[in-house]
Amino acid sequence: MRINQPVTTTEFMFAERDTLVSVTDTKGRITYCNPAFVYVSGFVHEELLGQPHNLIRHPDMPAEAFRDLWDTIVAGLPWTGLVKNRRKNGDFYWVQANITPLRDGTQVTGFLSVRTLPTREQVQAADALYAVARLAEAGWNAVAVHHDTVHEGARAAADAARAAYAYILSAAAAA
């Protein structure tokens, strides 16, 4: 997992009328980005092209959210969810992301991402959900690192927390 640093506690708000658009190849490398995306990301156009889209990934985003995203779009299905992104200067911004596979016939050739400004209520709900997910991931990682000395009950609890988070994430995406 890519961890982009540094980060600040400053939220960057973009205009509700702005739509951030990018296209990636099947490996997630940016092949197109519109001016709104360039502006909001804080990078210049040339810094984005050819780079992995996770260049803007905020470290607060749980890995499970991106596992779900990639599992969904690689299967040829669209994915929708809230994402906290990191600007070049470390500030953050939230988006309602809609990602869909691009096809040439039946073959997936890339992915189109269209992002808009979420409501404050959506951000608060996603922030709370992702905080729980980070705790579950931290517990899972601790169990994985110390698996030889951890009681089976702790491993089962970590597995259950991870499964519960995956279920909540999929239910939120379906809503």
C-alpha cells in the first residue's frame, strides 16, 4: 500500500460545480486528467500523467476500501464510494467517486473516474466508517505480525472485524 506523506489537517474544499475526471490504464496509471482534477489535486498536469492514481491516496483511507474498489472494477463492474484524497501539499479533499471500466469490445482497456463534491453528511459517515476500518486493519495487522503468540480467539476476532467492515463497505456502496 502506498503511503503518501506529509499530510496536514487542512481540508481543501472545491466548488460543488466542479467535476474531477481522470482516465487510467488497467494498471491504474493516469492517461488523462481534466483541469478541475489537476487544480484540486495541487499537482501540475505533467506530474500526474503516467503516474499511478494512488499518487493522491490519503493514508487515512483503509486498504479494504481500495481492495473492494479494485475487485469490483477488475470484474468489469462500476464502483461508487467516498474517497479521501491527498493534495500535493498534504492537504486533503473528499470526493464521491464513480469509477467504471472502459472497454474495447469485451476487453477492459482502462478505467474512467468521475468525482464530485460529497455532502458533509456523507463525509461524516465515511470518516466514521473509515476510522472503524483503520482500527480493524490495525488489529488484523497486529494479529498477522504476532500470529505465533496470539490466542486463536484474538485471530478470530480480527477476522470477524475485517469481514464486518467488508460487509458494511459493500452495503454502503450498494445504497
